[in-house]
Amino acid sequence: MFEKYYSNRIKTCVMDVFEQDILSKINEHTISFIGGKVNLFPEFKDAICNAFNNAIQKSFVFQYANAYGNVNLRKYIAHRYNTVWNFDNLTEDNVIITTGSTQAFDLIGKVFLNDNDNILVENPSFIYSADFLKMYNVNTSSVSFDSNGLNTDELSSILSKDKFKMAYLIPNIQNPTTVSYSKQNRTDIFEIIKDKDLILVQDNTYGELNFEDKRLPFIGQNSRASNIYIGSLSKIFGGGLRLGFAIADKEIIDKLAIAKQTSDIHSENIIQYVIYEYLLNNDFDTYLKKLKQSYKQQLNIMLNAINETFPKEIEYSEPEGGIFLWLTLPSYLSGQELLKKSIEQNVLFMPGEYFTSNKTFSNKIRLGYTNIKQEKVIEGISILSSVLKENMR
């Protein structure tokens, strides 16, 4: 009815009817492997409650704040990336707080992207990245990858054919595949792009969730001024908090702040203060270690159930961290068709084609294994196994 009023941007984006149908079927009996929910420990909830009680005593947390975010939280993030991720001399001026890491990506789009710019992405990639880029009417080219990272021959070939404004990569525990680029792959990518005049966005949303605390240098870390890094606190403390950040040169951060002012003025002041208060009065690394141990245990429960029940033709690579498992089905099977059948038995997962703009990876599925009771994981995997066996040749 209102089609003639809509912008060209929104016309390019279509809400997936099938996805909405999936979400509408979630009920109290549903076993959902769709999203990675954060494990919440009683002592963490108690500490957050204390932090919140302290926060609400401060009248300023109820008032407007600046677009950059809580200065102490920004200092904390800068210090952590200097000491843990080996950055050189980051300060709060290199950090902006965003309403989730997804907003960081959206703000980057607002600042840098014009119609018909060429953007390079992974294939597959973060489920919403294609939708973000559609909103800016850009041209995307995708690069495949394997267990070591990006296909550098493809990357070199694509970059030689046209000028690219930006590349968006997830080098640490990539979503959805959980692959982390090898050190050599990062070096090879840097050699290919070092003379290219492009913005390199590296999404580190799951980087802190590596089970072995493995932290490889980012591509061009400390040497490319046009690098931007995205991170998330939501994936550590709870998705509902919607707290992320971007790290970049101060000039870029200032432009992102302008874009943020026109989006939501600033991220929630009280949530920023609560998280900083928690970080100030608790050992973050101790909490993170416990969180990752619980994730590893839950992953093992799922893998054991899969190994015991799934047909041997189903393949996967064990993740080195994160909250997801990426599986490969026989080529003749469709994850989306299987989902239609598993929904009938109250089990949900994400089909692989949702993570690509060209609807490839139809024989892939992603399972989230966190924040699900052990018996529900075993039950859900058993149901999926039955659905798979009924459709195997």
C-alpha cells in the first residue's frame, strides 16, 4: 500500500518470510540451536546487580551523554587491546561505544559507503552483513576460504580487477564457520592488500572466546592506518545488553561519532556504566576463563551426541572457540528443507544459505550450543539425527 513512498534502500531489503515463520514457531517446548545465548552464572548476575545498584545512585547515568560513550569504559577497552591484543598506544580517543557490534558496522557504512562502491566480503559471512550492505546500494564481491583462512588466489584476482572501497573480514572464530585465519594466511592477505587504498574492517566479535586464549595479530595490525576493528561485550555479558565498540584512528572515530549522533545520540548510558563498574570491581579474565570452560563443555556434549547418533556422512571441524558449530551435509541435502521437517518436532537451527547473498551453502547448517541444558542438547541432536536419516539416500 505504501510502496511508492519507500526509499530505494529499503526496497532492496526483503524480510525473509521463512525466517519469520521459524521465529513464530518458538514456544516453551522448542529446542533452539539458532542463536548463541550467553551462559549466565549466579555470581555474575549478583555482581551485575551490585553494579546496577551502584549505577542508579549516580544521577548522571539517567541523563544524555556524548556519542563516543563512557570515557572510562573506552579507556578500559583501549588498555585491554594494548595489553592483550598487542596494539600500540591506543587511547580512549581510538574507541567509540556502539549499540552492539552490528551498529558499529552500520555506522562504518554511513561514514564510508556511497552508491555503487565495491565491497569485498567473505563467503559465507555474518548473517546480517549482506543486509547492511544492501542498504547502502553497493556492489559486493565474495572470497571463499578453507580451514586456513581466505583463498588468497581469489583475493588477489578480485582486487586486481577493480577498485574496492572496503573489505569486511572476520579473522578470529569466523561466523558461521568458526574458522580462524592462520598466521601465514594473515601475512599473505596483508601482502596482497598493503598497497590497496581500501578500508579494512576486521570483526573481532568472537575473538575473546578462543578456548586456548590464542590471539594472532590482526591483518596489518599497527601498520595500516585505515584499519577498523569491531568488538562486542554483548557476546560475553549478554546479547540483550547491546554493547559493542569500534577501534580506529581518531579521525575515523570522530566521523563515526557524528554518524552515531544521527542514529541514536549515544548508547545506553546506564548500561555502559554498569559494565564498567563490573569490570572495575571484578576479575574479567577469571570470568572469561569460566565462561569459555562452560562453552567448551557444552560443545563437547553436542559433539558427543552428534558422533553417537548422526550419519557418518555428516562432517564438521571442531571449533577452537565461539558459540557455534558448522556442519556439512551430503550435497543433495538442503538445510532449509531439513529445517522445515525438524520444526515439526520443535527443533530449530540455521540453514547455511542464510549466511550468503547468493544462496549457496544449502547443504550446510549452523548449530548454537551455548545456554542449553544438557538433556535438551542430547534430545535435540537425537531428533535432528532422525530427520537426517529419514532424508539420506
